[in-house]
Amino acid sequence: MSFEKSFITFDQPPPSSTTDRPPGDVERRVSKALGATDELPAISAYSSFTAVDDLESVSDFSIRTRAARYFQEQVDTERSDLLLIACSFISGVIDSAAFNAWGSFASMQTGNVVFLALGVSGQPPEPRFRWAKSLIAIATFISAVLFFTHASRLLGPLRRSTLLASFMLQTGSILASSILVETGIIDSEISSSIHGVHWLQMVPIALLAFQAAGQIVTSRMVQVEEIPTVVLTTVLADLFIDPRVLAKTNLVRNRRGATVLALFGGAMLSGALTKAVDLSCSLWLAAGIKGVITICWALWRPKANVAGSRRCWP
């Protein structure tokens, strides 16, 4: 019996591990696992590459991000009473100038309500239609209070960007009134408020009432209610009702007293400026102070221990 020798050829066994596989197979498997498309070139295991970042773009992005966080953080309300006292000074300047030139208040709506009530009864006979100015001031003030209140609650009442936007609008309103008076578009002579009504005078009255509403809303949002910034009746009453009015240390009393002095001083200075120069000088002064307050809010320190309110700017 003869046996024929048979030869069986076996294929080369598959690699036992990924280290034995050809590099291309590894990259294809990795690319497939990562969901890579055929349009992207496969990275070889034996190739090298260098990632180069655009340092300028990264730097610009970092600055924008930090700036956005800076303006979104909440401000610390400590010492904010100083800014509100300055707002009270502005109210004194503006109301003194407005009443002296146009026979109407811009901030103090109590006086405007009295003028409106007198107009309903037909008093006084001259000047006619003074009540119309008061009505415009009251209506604008109420509308502005609603606007500033809801806008502040929507955007965040203590957020830096909210306070900046509010005071920029207030400053712009005073600046617009100053320009109208400075250019002669609005008559600022005291005699003009005695003989009839110049209807264009309602424009600066409305603008100034608008900014006054922003002030009092801010005083409520920062929870310094003893400085309403636009009225003194309740401030005077609360000042002397306080049983600790004579105490050595009394922050609330000090705030109220400073508010009274600030508003009185602003009204007195405005009267002197109007007499010596003209009405526009008082309005420019008010606009300048309001602009400084706006800058202060931009630089005010953030509130500590509040999520998202850490300092993000060097």
C-alpha cells in the first residue's frame, strides 16, 4: 500500500493583537468608531502633526468672555447710598430749573398733582394750561416707572449691565433736554411760563420726568428706600419720627439727613446758576453728575458670594 504525501497550505493566521496589525487597519477602525467620514484624511500611526492656534483670536475671545461676565455680575449695594444722594442733588437741580422756567416740576409729582387739580377747577386763571404740563409730567413719570421696573426685573435689578443701561438712558434724557435748551429750540425764559403755554416745553419736561422715574426705581431695587431721590415729604417725616434720631450712630438717619441737604443744595445752586447764566447751565450740570454716576456703576465692586457674580476682570 502506497501513501501519497499530501501537503496542506495554511493561510497566515490573523494578528493576535492590534499591535501586530498593519497601521492602516488601526486607523480605519478608530476612524469608524469615532464616526469619521471618508472626507477626512486618516491619521497614520507613523505620522506627526503640529497644531497651531491663532493666539490673537484666542486672546480676543478671552477678553470678550471676561467682559461679558463682568457686565453680567451683580453689584454690591454697600455704599450705593452715596450714588442715590447724588441723585437727590440732581433732582433739586432739575426741579428748581424746570419750575423756574416752565412752571412745572419734573421729579416731584406731588406738586404736579396739585397743579393738575387746580386746572380742573379752573385755577389759577393765568397761566392757562399749566395743568397740561403737569399732566404730561405725571403720565410720563408713571409710564417710566413701569418701564424701568419691568425692565430691571427682566434683566436682573442688580446686574451691572442693567444699572448701566438705566443710567445711560437717564443721562441721555438730561442731555437731550440740555441740547434743546442750549440751541434755543425750547424757550427757557421765565416770562415764557407766565404768558400762555409753549407746547414744545412739554418735551424737556417729559424727558426729565422720565429720568426721575429711573432714579426712584433704582433706589427700590438696591433696597435703600430711605432715599427716594425725588421727594422729601416722607423723608422729613421719617427723619423726625425715628426714635433714634439723636443717637450717635444711625445710618438710616444719616442717609435721610444727607438726602434733604443734597436736594436743598441742588435746588439752591440751580437757582443761582439760572440767575447768573441761564437754564441750560443747570441742565448741563445735572447731566454731568448723572454721567459720573453711570461711570461709577461701571466700576462698582461686584457682590460677593453670589453664583455667577465673582470678579471676572483684573
